[in-house]
Amino acid sequence: MKAMLFAAGKGTRLKPLTDRHPKCLVMAGEKTLLEHNILKLKSAGVDTLIINVHHFAEQVIDFVESHDFGMTIHISREEQLLETGGGLLHAAAHFRDEEAFLVCNSDIYSALDLNVLFNRHIKQNSLATLAVAHRDTSRYLRFNTENHLCGWENRKTGETISWNNDPFEARAFQGIQVISPRLFKYMDGMGEAFSTIPVYMKAAQAGENIGSYPIGDAYWIDIGTVDKLEMLRQYLTELP
């Protein structure tokens, strides 16, 4: 199984911790955020991992090369930040074998069972399956009663995108997903730096199934701030 781990961001909200180190190498418990994610992906059966790098790229590369994780790891270096969609497209050569692959953010820690998510994706034969939850945020994806992506909304600005009148449920994307490589054909014309969300919207409007997988009560945290990092550190100390 293959996976991609996003680790290129500057982590500006984690300053001053990221003034001299990349966000993915911040410590949480006895491991870096990067190591937590690599080991979780390995335990799910991932044997080939692609990590994108930009901010303090050499530190990430040195960290990976100095550890034996028992898996093949490729580095996708970005000379400029390409966002999630652009980062995926930049690394597309690693995913041209028509096999679905996992994609995770290195600044997210979750107890979600990645194998269950992956198997749901295969069973539904989706173009992509996104881990989602009911949580407070400003932007939501809309999924209809058949679990197909049917829109998007920004509750802060009031902006919405919808292409039918299906009943829907709004859910927050959790930064964990399974993608089938045919998604890359929907990235044509998107430019260099772009999010995956517009790609999903484009594909869904073309009739592709972009499905969701609710994570339920599985622990999940986005380590975007120092306060969130401290919450994760506390959680890890309480694990058996």
C-alpha cells in the first residue's frame, strides 16, 4: 500500500517552535509529529510513503534518513508551497499504478482506523473517500443521502457552491483521505499551487463519487497552535 504525507507547511501558527524547525518535527510525547504519522501509516500496511517537504526541508530529509522505519520513503521537494492539490500533482509519478492510496496531514494526530477507511473506499469504488466529522469550523463539505459530495459552504463568508437540490448533511473534512489515481485527470488546468477541494468539486460535478467516512468518536486533533500541541501532549501522557 502507498501513502502520501503532507509535511511541507511553514507552521506559522506554531511560532516560535517553527522558527528553526519544521512543524512536522515538533515533539509530541517521545516522538515527533512526523514519526507518529509514519508509524501509524506503517501499522496500517503502508510500505511505500511519499513525503513532501519545503520549510526546513533538509531537516526533514535528515530525520527520515537517520531512522529505519522499515518502509520505502520518497521525498517530494517543493521549491514553493504547492498546497495539497499541487503537492499531490507534483508527486503524481509515484501514484500512476491505478492503486488507491492514503493521504494524511503530518500536523494531524488521530486514532482513526486507517484500514477501515481504506476498505470503505475500495468497497464503494469511490474516486476519493474523505474522513469527516461534526465539528465547529468555518468551511464544510456537503454530502447527500447517498453519501456523495454535492456541495461546499463557508459559514464565515456565506459563500456556497451546490449543483443540485439534494438534501444534504454538512461535515468538516478531517485531513485524512483515500484517493484513486484517476483523480489526477481532474487537476488539468488547476495551475501549480491549489487545494484538493476544488478538484473534488470538479470531479463530483462530472459525476464521480466523492464519498465520506465519519470518524465517529475516534480521537482526532489538528495541531495548528501551541495550545493544541499541549492538548495532544496531555492526551499522550494518559494513554495506557
